[in-house]
Amino acid sequence: MEKHKKIKPTQIVFDFDSTILRGEMLEIIAETALKNQPDKKMIINEINHITNLGMSGEIPFEESLSRRLEMIEMSKEILKKLVKKFLV
């Protein structure tokens, strides 16, 4: 019998429009990325506000995405935590 090799993922897919995950991916990322930030709640509220502006067409998607991404400091460590939380 052949053993199955464990495949290491080489790509990560983010679901920015809630097609796969229930909830907005950037809010999920923000929860992890801003875990120890004292102003976490304020930043997440602003991310939600910008998301709503984009969803209603008041600002273009590209602007909405770039403004929200600027508010979150991403790192490989945060991505590892997200993968562990949702995929492992």
C-alpha cells in the first residue's frame, strides 16, 4: 500500500466577498492581526464602515480594499495563526 504524502500548501485563498466564509475576510484577519492593539475595536469599526462604503458603491472596490489593508499590519506570523485557526 502506498503512503500518501502530506502536501504543503503553496497558496492561500482569501474570500473577500464572503463566497466561502461567513463574514468579511478582512474583519477576520483584523481580529487576529490587531489582537493586542488597544484601539482594536475602533479600527475594526472603521474597517466595517469602509467595507459598507464599498459594498454600497459610494467608493470603488479598489479604494475600499487598499484603505482597509493599510489599517492592518500583516506578517507571516499572523498568516500562520490564521491558517492554524481556520485550516488545520
